[in-house]
Amino acid sequence: MIKNEINKILFLDIETVGICKNTQCFKRDYPELYDVWELSGYDYFSRHYPEDSTLTPSEVFEKRSGLLPEFGRIVCVSVGFVTPKGENKFESYIGDEIEILEKTKTLLDRVDKLGFTLCGHNIKTFDLPYIAKRMLINGISVPKIIPDFNTKPWDANVIDTKELWNFNSFKGLSSLQLVTASMGLKNPKMGEVKGENLHKYFYNDGDIKKIEEYCVGDVESTINLVKKIKEIYGE
């Protein structure tokens, strides 16, 4: 099912927040982008998350803006790989976003030359496009290993465990939390840091180490999921 050698896979996850703490500083620091938020950003989230219909535009911004790279930014990139002895090893980039992106680019360029495949849960739809867009926004060229509009689906050097779990279906639920729980693996989402409160947690508490732990937890869960699937298939 997963033919790639596990020692040649780089597992990756990112954590994101809104570009500013609130709409007040957003309007002040990015006036043109804020105008677009008022025209289409808030409407986008209102349509996709009707459960937030009672929230104010400012509350929606704080809860959801980190989901779109145009209105958000990356605060942590965590990666992991499996050693020849089967041990999981991890590394994280935190702090200034440009530094995070430059370090990520250096790593991705290196593993591309070494013939690695990227892997993550919903990585094709979220993590990699988000990284690529934030790199362009910050004037950084995008590593070739990240698929672009010229990449044929079968040529993408990426394993998306969400696609793998769905078995070519678009129905049902497929969050990493659900998939790992179904497979009897440790739940990565049980701590105080959660996706829905990440923005407020980052800007109000500033405990980046706990965000890093949350991000590494997702990477570790994805590694263990791939290990288990390969074990089942005898790969």
C-alpha cells in the first residue's frame, strides 16, 4: 500500500495563526489586505463554518483566519523521520516566520536531492500549499519538491495519509484524531492546545513550546500510522 521505504520519508506538519492578534492591528498594519478580508474573507468563513454565525467578524478572524495563508502565518513547522533502527526523530522550526520558512526551504531542498518523499495528514490540501504561498508572500522561492500547477498527480512526491485513509472516497470523516483512534494509536489532540484555540493561545499566552509539542504530536501520530499500515501489509 505504501511502497516507499520508511527511512526515505520526511513527515511534516505546520501550525498557523492569524496574521495579527485582532482585526484592529490587522486593519492598521495591512490596510489593503484588510479591505479584502472585509469584502470576501469574512464571507468565506461564514459560508464554510455556519456554526460561527453568531460570532462577530473580529471573533471569526481570531478563530479562523489562520486557516488561509493570505490572512494567516506559520508559527511552527515540525518534521520527523525514522532512523534505520526504527526510531522516530523530530525537529521543529519556531519563532520568526521568515526564519521558519528559510529553514524549511533548506531542509526540503536537501531531502529532495536525497530522494525523500514528503508525508503528512491533509498535507496536499493544507500544509504544502500553505508553506508555498507564505514563501511567495515573503519573497522566498518554493522548493521543487512541493507540487505546483505543473505537477501531474502521479508525479507528486507526496504521501497524504488522509487520501490514503479515504480509499478514493470523498465521504465520511477523516481527521487525524479519528484515524489514529480507529487504528488504536495514541490520540494527538488531548492537550490544552487545540486548532480552534491556537490563535488566542499564541497571542495571549505566547507559550510556543507547547505549540511545538502539539505540532510534533501530529507528526509522531502520522509516523506511527504509516508504520502500522506498512506492518499490516508486510512492507
